[in-house]
Amino acid sequence: MNDPQTISNDRRTSRDDRLVTTLLLGRVVTPRGDTVCRIRNLSQGGAKIEIRAPLTVGDAVAIELRGTTLVPGTVAWLAGNAAGIAFAEPVERDMLLGHCGVGMFRQRSPRLVADCPAILRVSGHVCTVHLHDIGQRGACIGGAGNLPRDTCVRLEAAGLGQVQAVVRWSKPDAAGLFFLEPIPFATLSAWSQDAATRFSSRG
């Protein structure tokens, strides 16, 4: 007969190994392309994610968290918009703690590569720019010229609507924007799966 205290300790250890990270944004590379996801919980052996893209049990995937490299894994189960990902190899606990702690939120959220035109409105002036990449809280654009840091702008792109932003950095050939309000998860997820819009400059 199992000792109740041992069972209690086992359950506590299981809970301790799982790092609850509700609504943490991640990027998932699937056989059908990459998209964003929400990390519901995370452990050394895998993760539970919320994803709006189609998946199949057994799919080979990889997950990128803020500031991490891609972690390979396999879809273990599906339930509606939720999916369980089993990592190919256990992830070091120190790495999980380091990336899920306070310091993690100082890093840039995962970005999705893009290749499409967009409109930038700056102090009443309108110019056509090129969207290089985008995440829930920011983007990199080209073609805007040298914009002073902290300039208030509005970015408009097909499928993403209008986003108020400020310039974080600027070079002659590119500029980094920080969004004053994050792009809704559902909007960014749907846009990421629309290749015709996301990569429209490629024809």
C-alpha cells in the first residue's frame, strides 16, 4: 500500500516541476509555417499551449519563448485550441527559471518575419514602408528614413489594422517600433497564417 505522505510528496514535486506561465507569448514553428501561441504552463519535459493554427498529434514542432532558441518537440495531444508539446529532450530547469522570471519580460517578445508593405503616419505625413518583422509589442520596418527616437507614429498594415507606436531606434535603412497597445493575440495569429498577406511583396 502506498504511503499517503509519499503520494503527497510526489504530487508536490510534480507541481514544483511545472512553471505556470499563463498568457506568456511564444512562437511555434509547425510543418505548415510559424505562428504565435500562448504558453499556459511549462516544465522541463514539455508545455501546454494555446494555438489557433491547425496541428496533428505527432507533428514535429519547435517553440521559441522570449529570449530563447527554438526548443524542438512533438505534439502529444490536442483539445480544442489547446495542445500538449513533449520536448525532444528535457530543458534545463535553470534556463526555464531564468527565462520565465522577471528578467524575461525585459526581453523582446518573439517576432514573426514578414515581407509586405505598410503605411506609416507621422505628424500628418504618410509614407509607404516595408514590414520586416512584427510581434505583439513591436515591429521592424524599412523605408521610413531616419526618425527621431520617441517619435509617435501610426502603423497600418493589411490584416493588422492600425497600431499606435513610438520609435525605439532608427537607422537610415530601418526603424524599430514599440506598440503602445499590444496587437490582440487572435489578430496576430490569424495574420501569421495568411501567407498571401504576410509575404505579399514576394508576389
